Amino acid sequence: MRRDGAGGVSPAPAVVNTGLGLHMLRRRGFTLVEVMIVLSIIMLLTVIALTGLGAVRDSANNAACRNNLRQLAEATGCYLNENARTYFPYQQNVSGGVQWYFGFEANTGSKKEGERLIDLTRAPLHQYGISGDIVNCPELTAMFRGPGFKPKFVTQSTSYGYNILLSGKRAVEVKIPGETILFADCAQINTFQSPASPNHPLLEEFYIVGPGYKTIHFRHNGRANVVFCDGHIASFTPVNGKKDTRMKGVMVGEVDAKLFFLESAKK
């Protein structure tokens, strides 16, 4: 009982028995097991999200690479139309330096690996819209300057190799354009130029592909993109027994040699 403000007596408030102990009325904390379960779920969701992001990135890089190859093929077609239907040389010694198919290297620059200078604006295909972004695959760009990579020039030169058998040839000599590679994802493993060595192999850019060259770079989840002389694009896995195994974690090798030949060897 208690007195109210008017001097009267009022009954004490009733206590409702819920059947729960007082300790159950307080908010209880998480147990260690519950915390571990929550953390495990968060980690699992993070792994799933990162895996999904990686797949999206790989897909985007692959699409960009294929688009680069498509533009290289279109530019090559323009070049052929304005140059007596003759493919550009892979490399020429000219006045003042070396004319590569992807740019000009002046004699005045350093010849030390990683310090050489290349002017991509003086490439045969530059006038047809081929710039630095187009000649470089995003997957190889991500490796440039990274561990395990040996730059040849101060800047990136090209991520794609030119079919050496096309150099200086007339288009009419390509008997089956749809079965003859024009450009392909390319790189090579270097063991002979510092800082690379037989005990310290390094990946580097390379510029030609062809029969017997282990320079196709299978950098898109084990596949390499190629564009053929008719402009269509395909991807390939390496030929069994034709991989360069000198560098762990890098897949470089060959595709079917018949895809490079211009005529009779295709039979």
C-alpha cells in the first residue's frame, strides 16, 4: 500500500509474473560461437563478392582485348588498300633508327632493356586510329612493372604479336584469310637479358608469333585471343607439349602451326 497525493491510500502496483527470470529481461550478449558464425558468414559473402568482381574484371579485359584486335585488323585492311595490298614489314633498319611495325625506335636513345624509347605515333597503323590503348591488352598492362615482368622500353610498346610470315607479303598470297592469323596475344619468357637469367626467368613483351615460336600468351584464363586476316576473332588454348614451362604461373606456348602459313602448309 502507498498514500496518494490527496492523502488517500492506493494499492501497490501488481507484479506480473511472466515465467521468466529477471536475468532474461535484460538484453544478453553474443556468445563466442555466435560471433564466430557471424564472422564466417561475412567472410563467405566477401569471398563470393570478390570472386564475382574478379570474373567481371576478367570478362571486361577479355572484351577490351578482342576489341583491340578487331581494330588492328580493320586498320591493317586500310593499310593494305593504300599500300599496293602489301603487308607492312615486321622491322626495318631505316635512317635514324629502327622502324618496328608498332613504332619507331631512334638510334639516339638508350639500348639498355627497360630504358629504350619507342614512338608509337610513327607506327604504320597509327594514321588509321591505332594508339597506345589499342595496342595494349589490359591483362598485360596489369603485369607491366610488376614482379616477374621485364619491360623492354620505358613505356609499354605492344601486347600483340604479328604473324612473321606476313611481313612484306602481298595479300593475294594469303590463300585462306579466315585460317591465317594476323595478330595474337603475345609475350615471351626471357632468361638471357639482365635482370632475367636462367634461374630468374621474367615475362616480357614480344612482337612476333609464328610456327615454332613459343610466344602466344594465354593470359585470358588459359586462352589466347587471335584475329585472322579476314578480321574474325577466336581464342585458343595451347597445343599439348608446346608450352614454355620455364616460368611458374605463366602460360606461354604455341597454337597449331598451320594457322600461320599462307598456303600449301595448311593442307
